[in-house]
Amino acid sequence: SDIDVVYVAVRHDLHEQIYTDVINAGIDLLAEKPFGIDLAAAERIVSLINAHGDLFVRCSSEFPFFPGAQAVIGLAQAGVLGPIVEASSGFSHSSDLDASKPLNWKRERRYCGEAGVMNDLGLHALHVPLRLGWWPQRVFAVLQDLVPYRPLPDGTTGRCDTFENATLLCPVEGPDDPFPLSLSMKRIDPGQMNTWTLGVMGMAGGAHFSTRYPKTVRRMRIEGKDQVWQEVEMGSQSVFPTVTGAIFESGFSDAVQQMWAAYLAERAGALGGRFGCATPAEALDAHRVVAAAMESYRRMAAIELLPRVSHSEGNDAPGSRLARRQEPGQPR
């Protein structure tokens, strides 16, 4: 084929068919989240990927490639924050705050999926926790349908039958003691235009990053008896070095390019130990958490999750090489 890689960004109800077509065509894929309209669709997609073991497939997730996000991830991985007390990850905006906004596909179950905002934004909140090995033991979910009807083009109103907001509380088995992981996904968060956050608090310190303040990482250190909050100014450098001077700020368009660099480097077997794109297994795990959240909402109870399947070996290991080996300079 003259085509090496296809990037697919379509409605959730179209994911399975188009991803299937690309995979069966023998073409590498960068796929948009949530990787299928529901858990069953995601399972079928991942099963097909595993049957085509010579293909390289990853899922789009840009925000962890902000320099500030990478700083927090690095601190968590290094263990310098001490035993974890609590952690949080979320993505929220105010896209649906205007109740007069016309109905669109993300507010219709048949197109977006029953999970609504958790399909739309779930992987944004779960990519880093899953990469850090934070697998929820249980999930308790609070879901909100705040604007049940919206205008249609003909002047009537249509039913918005998906959730705008989701707040999940998840106990995680840490290396020391269990800790609470708070996950938030919101399409109606007054005061937030478009904000991704990541925070970790430990017994020896903490760190927090928000795209609301993209140049700043907040650090908490223990100095004697003082608990000191500091601000660390972040420059432009992230996972891959760039020609842009290190003193300049980074934005979403930079994170997108970093994600693409990670995709292409890993596809070429050159990622090394650097942070990589979300894997199909991580997208599937995100669906498992979302499915448990839906069950929690229906039963008004915390839902236990089965132990996470290890993805440290084989095709889905972050940083591994999935694509067929090729000679340098030779097209696929």
C-alpha cells in the first residue's frame, strides 16, 4: 500500500467499522478515543488488532504531552513524593453550558454511546493513571444529565439522552497503601473553558498541573515542619526535544505534535523509555472503568473491578515495537 498510517476521528458509533476496515487493509492506525462506542465494541476492535500482530495501533491522547504533565508524571514515577495519599485526574470544559446550544451527536446515545461524557472525555482522565499502574479496585460514580433537551434545526427540541458530567471515586491498590483516585469528566463545568488536570499528593510532597496555567507546575515540599507550596515555571520542552527555545511556553498544538512524534518514534522502534501514546489495551481498560461507572450509577453502589490484565509484555507494552521491522528508509 502507498498508505503507511491512517488517523481516524469520527463519531463513536462509526469507530468499530472504520477501525476494522483500516486494520483489515493492513494499515497502521492512530485512532481517536474512546476506541469504540462501548466496552463490547472495544473488545472486538482489540481482538482484531491482536489477530493482526504486525500492525501498529495507538489511541489519541494529547494532554499528557504538555511539559507540566510530564513533570508530574516523572515525580510520581520516581517515588520522590513518598507514599501516595491521594491522586486526581480530569478533563472538563463548558462546551454545553449554554442551554440554547443546538443538539449535537455527543448528546445522543445512539451516536456517542450510553456513557456520554465518559466516552467523550474518559481516556483523557484515565491515560496517565493507567500508565502509572493505578488500577481501580472499585468505582463509585455520580453522573449528571443537566440539560435534558436542546433545540433542533426545525425549531422543536430533542432529547439529550447522555450524561454531561461524571465524577468517579476509585480506591487504588498502591505500592504502600490503598489511596483514593478521583476522576472527573465534565462538559458543563462553569468557569472552565477547556481544562485538563493531574495531581498527586504524597507523604513527602505533592505536585499539580492544570492546562488552565500551562506554564506552571505547583509543587508541595516538606521542609522541616513547614509544608511549602512552590511554583515551577515550565518551558517548551517535553518528551521530544524541539528547535523551539526552552524558555518559550507550550500549548495544545505543541502537545499534538509531541503525541505524533511519540507515535511515529514507537512505530519505528525508536521510542526508548520515553512516554508513549495510549495503547489499545489502555483504551480497553478505560472502557472497563467506564462500564463499571455505568453499573455503579444504575445500582447506586460501588462496583468492584476484576484485577487488571498485565500488559507489560507483548504487543501492547508501552514503548514496544508493533509494526513489521523494516530497513531504514524503506517504505511500508
